Amino acid sequence: GAQLQLAVPVAVVFAPGSVPGDLPRPLPFRDVQEMEISVNLRAGITSRHQMLYRSTTAQEEAALGAATAREADAALRLLQDTSLGSLTLYVIPETSSLLPQGISIYVGKHRSALVRAGGGLAALRARLQQLTQVMSFTASSIAAALSDRVPDSQLGPDARRHLKSSLGYEITFSLLNPDPKSHAVDWDIEDAVSRYVQPVLDKLSLVANFSVDSQILYYAVLGVTPRFDKESSSFLLSAHSLPHVINPVEARLGSSAASLYPVLNFLLYVPERSHSPLYIQDKDGAPVSTNAFHSPRWGGIMIYNVEAPASPQASLPLHVDVDMVRVMEVFLAQLRLLFGLSREELPPEFLVESLGNEGLADWELDRLLWAHTVENIATVSTTLTSLAQLLDKIGNIVIKDDVASEVYRAVAAVQSAVAELATGHLHAAFQASKEAVTSSERAFFDPSLLHLLYFPDDQKFAIYIPLFLPMAVPILLSLAKIVREARQRKKDPTKMD
Amino acid sequence: GGMLAAALLLVVVAAAGPGPGRAQRDALREELLLSPLPNGDMAATFQFRTRWDADLQRGAVSHYRLFPKALGRLVAALGVRELHLALTQGFWRTQAWGQPPLQAPAGAELWVWFQPNVTDVDKAWKELSNILSGIFCASLNFIDSTNTVTPTASFKPLGLANGTDHHLLRYAVLPREVVCTENLTPWKKLLPCGSKAGLAVLLKAERLFHSSYHSQAVHIRPICRDASCLAVSWELRQTLTVVFDTFSSGQGKKDWSLFRMFSRTLTDACPLASQSRVYVDISPKNKEKELLEATPPPASVHEAIVQGDKKTYAVYDLLSPSLFNTSRSLNVQLKWKRPQDSSDLPTPILHAQRYVSGYGLQTGEISTLIYNTHPYRAFPVILLETVPWYLRLYAHTLTIITKGKENKPSYIHYQPAQDRRRPHLLEMLIQLPANSVTKITIQFERALLKWTEYPPDPNHGFYVSSSVLSALVPSVIAMKDMDVEQSPLFTSLFPSSDGSSYFVRLYTEPLLVNLPTPDFSMPYNVICLTCTVVAVCYGSFYNLLTRTFHVEEPSRGGLAKRLANIIRKFRGVPPL
């Protein structure tokens, strides 16, 4: 099979006093670390970390002299290689006060990290390798990107959660109010989107086109009747009933008729008055603190309970203003989860800079681009292979010139994407892979392919049955006669003359 | 008529419905109009109107509350300025039922005005019809250039419009479309309350399609936000008209009630609606000018002049708290006190008929009869004919005859068809003299189609869509200008020009024309016959080639034969 090489340009910058004693060569020097990523495909995937070891420049040294890691990160940003996919790792002396106690790795907002020196070169290398994987891709993130093509046994439970790579996504926020007689629910979604969602999407705009809209659906109910719990006098939705919740709601959500992009749904459900308050229980029976759950590749649902009015005679409908900060916190976390950007599985010696308003660090964007580029390349190869298989199976499909040129374009683009990946140009590789997906899908779904699809051979045979059948009769009869005579001859050989 | 003209508004305006304080920029009004028709049938017209004070065109709007997202996105994405889609089963019989409040041709009708900034209108039109076909589960995707026309005069924008460049207009009718439950369900889904509350609970498919006429429509248009008209609001009107044959379904009685028609009663208003009303037409039907009596007694009465007639309506306001005080549900009913003298149906001022004549499968003639029964006023009417290309019209045979004399139309727009590309379009402005019948005839030749162009069941015939009559009909009674926001919905879709006339759009019957249809089994028959002949020839050849021939020598026969001959000799019979 073909080889796919993912090259990550990494610059390792040693601050004065942090250079390990057992360096093989004097600084600066280059080194390549290759690693096989086995995803059990016909194509092997190799990751190549192209390390450049050097010492700090005077400016970098000055920047590293900042009081805190955050300030150093901000100052260093101006001195770095800012191309997508490249990393700059600064090794600082073991005794440096830039990092807090017990933290040996600090990951900044951009494409750099600070690493505390310590141990020999081997220990440092192991640490750098782990860091590089966190900031670019790991075997499991590549496997998750190829999850549709990898046998189940190799995947973790979360692998299929991630959204498939697409040229665009539509994000729909829906407020479900099943009981408009009791609750007049209002949400300031416009402001919340521009304040919390838009910054993340602005960063992600490199990956795909995003469109955001929202709607309010009335009389939309969940598909499950919650169970009443006497102890807490509340209603409970158990974890095992959650899969049945979505279907009846989905019929109301409305498909996006105007585009073909996948839709991400985020639903805020305000339970009806007769079912309030409503809580989600996890598998162990404990209430879920966020009162929300997500469905892989589909979106998330959050239940928003309305506090019962102080006096029971309060006039209905009760006016409810949704606390958008609380809601958006949950939805944004779900959005990151769906894109495979959760930060849960890091070891304790890692310190990751919190993001504030930006919503997404540069290296997280790179992670997404690595995964999507690999997935796009795999998608293109699957699409083109299926097209070829289809042509083998049904020979009389006509491939028009424009379809053929789309196929050629897809192949050329995918080849250039592979080449760019091997040289570590992530951005160019991603653009080429996107182009390849567009061309290959355009070729595969071209309506002209369908014209002759439904003219099977058995129909042609049926037309000629009136010819074949009467012609077959004398042949079969004489065959039968020959057989009969032959048998007769065997039984009674003396009668032969 | 001055006193009659005073349209009294006796309606007690109920306190506004649930009002979320902030940014209520959209409002829903729902309305049901029940009107007994001249021949005793009942027409029920539902209207749901969502008005949104936002400009969909700017593209910035993407947060929907009452307005359905699917339609809003469509309007914004494709540059639609105005959209009118009607799906109809059955035919509105103008002579028996009077002037329709909202008529639509049998089948599916779609007409759309696009924004001036849409560069490729045909592409947008194609895309729009495909998306609508998905939203409403209708075969609108069969709209293509062979059934799309661009009328120049018949379809003016109903909403706010600056400039009416008719190149931005597209109009198509699919007369063969069958409307059923699968079209009603998505239509109901667009309502904010669905069919869970309000007037929409009456929309039960098994009753609605058990009727003589069913027409559901969606109208989207921009309107003025206020009197100064500096800003644009968007209006979505969903209308549904259904005509019940009360006589046959009510065991010979013409009495009706909500429950008898819909097998449901009303229990509440949609909590999102700012207005929710039932109007019952109780205008006098007999000589004594006696109002009809509806039960329960209405809280108020509304008088208006609708389509040139003075009408009185009983009004039930579902949002008024007193309505559901006495009983939990509202079941409006009407009982006739004495058998109605149904002998004379009032003739509508404008009505029309159309038919195909001629014999054989080569030529034919389309005739349209337009009646003006106004006693002393003449008025012009715009006639729009769309004829598929496979009926080749002979334009020189077009004759228009009124009262025995030729009537020269003051405006003709004729666009001949192109085979397999576009249909014939004929638009004429014809003056109709008072109390007259105008006959318009045009001859055509039937084209031969290619064998793949025939639809399934070609012997059923080919439909020719209804022709459209648009006219400003002079009113016998002067009308008064009304405030559109205050008046009932059923009076406010078409803009009224002035007090002396009202706008009417009528559709004639669709036509069913037979085309010369080949015997589609013939190729197979020929194959069978040929194959059989070939097979028989082959069989004899085969026999000739494979058989061996012996000369059989006569023999005296076996023992049995000799025995038999001996016996026969005894019996005196000749031997074998």
C-alpha cells in the first residue's frame, strides 16, 4: 500500500542553562524522529517529527525573562514561525520560576510551549515527543479521523463521536418549549452567539464554512415520559432512555433544505410545568451536574428547569428569561467535544493556558486540521475507489469529459495534499485535500452517471425469451431422444445393427 | 348606499395575548371564516398570518421565533421577494359557490417574484422549486422550462414592491398534482402551534380530504412595517380553504356545526397568537333580510363589504376570557329555521368556463366563455392562457366574439411555444361589456411525442392548466378603505384599489386533452411475432437437418394382425 507521511516541523529552543549534557552534536542541528502509526489500513501512516535543535536568540532570551508563563507566551509569539502545523518548544532551565511548582510543561495559546529541562536527553526527548503529539496528533486522533475505515476493536469509545470532515457545518440552536401556556420563554440568542460562539467559529473558519441560526419550537416534546422520584420530588430521565429522546424532536427540527452540509443541533429544552423540575441521571443514578447530554455527530441537548413561582397563584404564562451564560457554557463544551477538541486526557504535569474569549488555541486548530486532512485524503480515496468499482461492475456507464476531468483533478489534488503533508506544509495540504474532496464528490454524484444504471441484463434477456424458448424446444427434444437411445443401447446391446 | 357603506367594527378588542416584554418583533394572528355557500355547502377558510418585523433579505437575520426557519432561510438564500404556493384538490365551482375568497387552480400552483439582484432567475427558480418540493412533499420538482412562463400583466406583486420588472417573475402550474395528507402535514408543521392548540386542532386530515374542495396555500411577501412605510416587515400567510358538502354528509339536512364538519371542537386559542377569531357569515339569505342564527350567540358582530356584497359576520374571539367561561369548548353551529329556497342561485358578476371541442386526434379547439352579469357596468379582464407545447396553437385562428361582434383586445402578449423548451403564453386584456358573454376560441394541432415523453397511463390524457382571469370587478355597493392591520385576514390579502371595485382572480377548469398515443406494447408484439416465425423456421430446418429418413417396406403384419383378420373374415368385415 501507499505510504502517508505526516511531517511536523518542530523547533526545540534551548534557553541558556537548559542544554542537556549528553547532546550528540553541538547546537544547532537537525534530527528526524519517525514513528509508525498503525491503523490497520492498507496504507501505512508515518509521523515524522522534523526537529531543529537550536539555542535562543537574544530576543527570545529577553522574552523568556518575563515574570509569568503567560507573558512569556505572548512575547514569544511575535518571534515564532507562525505557519500552521509548525511548533516551537522552548526548553527552560530546571530551576526556572516561569512555571509553577509541579508543572513541567506549559502549553500556550499559540504554537509554542515551555518545557522544563531535567534528566538527560532521552528524558527530554520523551517529554518533547509527548508534547508534540498533544499539540499535533496522536495515533488515536488519527484513528478517530479514520474511524469509518478502521475495525471497531481498535477504537476507543469516543472515537465515533467526532464530526466527519466536511466543507461546511450548520449550527442550529433550538429552544424547545413544550408548554407555551405555562412558560413564555425568551432567550437572547443573538447576543449569546455573537459573544460566545462567533469567536470560536472565527478561528474555525479556516477549517470549514459555518452558519449559525436559531429557532424556537413550541409544543415539541421529548419522546420519553420522565419518571417521578418521590424523594426529591422531581422528574428523572435515566441514561438508558436518552437514546429515545431525540427522534420525535428531530421531526420538528426541520432539515436544512438549502444546503447539504451536516447540521449540528443544540437543543435547550424547557420541560413542561407538569414535568418540572426534570433531571438527567447518569448510569449510576446520580444526577448529571450540567443536566445535559450530547449525541455523537448530532449535537447536544440541555434541560433548563424553570423555577416554580413563589406563589402558586402566579398568573400564567410565567415569563422566563434564559440565563445564556449557563447555557452557552454547556453548548460550547459540547461543540468542542463534537469536534474532538476536549482537553480531558492530559497528564497532570501539563498546564494548558485557558483561553478566555478566543475559544480555541492555535495548536488546537492545527490538531483539527491534521485530523481533517488525513480524513479528507481517506475520503477521496474511498470515493474514487467506489467509482472505479462501480464502473467495473456496470460497464455501460458513460463517463463524460467533465466527470473525467473532475476525477483527474481530484487525483492531482490528493497527490499534492500527500506531498505537502510529507513536507510539513499543513495549510497547503489541507486546502488541497478540500479541493480533492470537492472534485471527487462532484464526479461521484454527477447525475449523468445515473442514466444507464437501471438497464439490467436480465431485462434484455426477457425480451429475447420468445426467440430462445421455441428454438430451444427441438434442441432439447432431440437431446432427450439421444439420451433415451443411448440408454436403450446400453440396456440392449445385441439389438444393434 | 352611504349608510350601508359604514363598516361597523363592533368587535371588542381583547387584551393582547401573552407578551414577552422584550423584542417582540413577530406576531401571529389566526382566523377561521365559516361561510354557507349559495347552494348550501359550507366553506371553511383558515388563515394563519405570521408577521415579522425584520428584513429577511439582509441576510443578517438567522434567529427565528414564530416564522418557520425553513421558509425564512429559503427566502434569504435565493433572493425571493414574494412567494405564492397553492396545492389544491378539486375545483372551485364559481357558479354554485359564488366568488371564492381565495381560489387556486387544481393541482399545484407556484408563482414567485425574485429580488432585482438575483442574476440567474431561472437557476434560482429551479432550485426553489426543488427545495419547496422537499419541504411540502409535492412533485414541484417537475417544474421546468416546459411549464414555466413569465406573465407580463396577470400577476402583480401583492406586497411591497419597487419596480415590477416582470423578468423577475416565474409562474408554473402542475395540473396533474394530487394533494393529500402528506402535503398537509408539512404545512401544519410550519404553524407555530402546530396542530396542538388553537384553530389548527380542527385540521384533521381524514375530515379535510373528505370534502368537495381542498386548497392549502403559503404566501410570503414583504409589507410595510407601519403607515410611514420606511421599514419592511415580512408576512407569511398560510391559508387553507375547504368546502364541505353538508347536504350529503348531514342526512339531507343542511345544518352544520364545527363538530359535524371537523369532528373536533375548539377548546383554546394558540397561546402564541395575538389574535384568534372565528368569523361566521350570517348574512341574510332570504327575502326578508333576516340574519341567520348561530349558536352559541356571538359576543360581537362584524359588518363589512366583501367582494361587492354587504356581509354580516358573527365573531367569536378565542382570546376573550368570557368565551370559555360557560362551556369548556366552542362548537359553533347553525340551524336553518325553514327549508331554504335553493331554487335561484345568485350569479356571480364574473365567471368563466372553458372546454375543448373538435373530433379526431389531429386538431381541436379551446373555447373559453367569460360572463359579465353586471347589469350596467363594463370592465376589462386580463386572461392568461398557458398551453403546453404539444398542443400547437394556430394563433391566426384566435377569435374573440362578444354579442355576435368581434371584440378586439386592447393588449395582447403572445409568446409561441418551442418544442420541448417552453409552453405557449397568451395574455390578453379584453373589455367585457355589461351583461354579456364573451367567447374566445383558438384552434390547435396535437403534436406527436417521442415514445419516452409519454407519462405513465398516457391514455388518461394530458392536462392543460387552468387559464387565469384577473379583473377589477365594479362593486354594486361602495366600499370603504380599511386599515389592513385591523380588518379580518380574509379581506386583506389582495390590495384594494379604491372604493368602487374589488380585485378578483378566477381560474377556469383545467382541460384534459387526448394526444395520439401509440400502442406501447407494439414493439414487444413485433419482437414476439418475429421471434416465433424465426423459431418455427429454425425448428423445421433443424428437423430437416437432424432427422434420418427410412423407406418402410410393407410387411404382412404380426401375429396379432393375422389373428384379427381371421376373426374379421368370420364376421364378414373387410380385413385390416
